[in-house]
Amino acid sequence: EQRKGRIVAHTNGAASYGEEGNYSAALAELERAKALDALNDEIRKEMDQTRRACNAERVLGNKPNC
């Protein structure tokens, strides 16, 4: 139960950082969540989505932090 709460805290933090465009911090939070549950598909999907968002920023000519 406590582990699930920590995972949710990390994924919520990652979402917040991602909205700000701080993909590096978002990925770091997701890595922390993954360390708690390496087989969690939701965490893996969030990591993939965050990496895609960062790459999209690069394609648009921005210089994201990731």
C-alpha cells in the first residue's frame, strides 16, 4: 500500500514536470517509480510518452531539457 502511494507520488510529479517541459526531471521521477515496480506497464507507457514528447519538442526546433 505504501509502495503504491510512493509510485503515485512519483508519477504525479513526473506529469507535473512534463507539463512544464522539464522532461529530464519527469524521466527521473519515472525512473524512481520504476525502481519500485519494474514490471508496471503504466510506468513504462508514461516513460515512452515522455520521451516522445521530448523528441517532438526537438523536431519543432525547441531545445527541451531531456
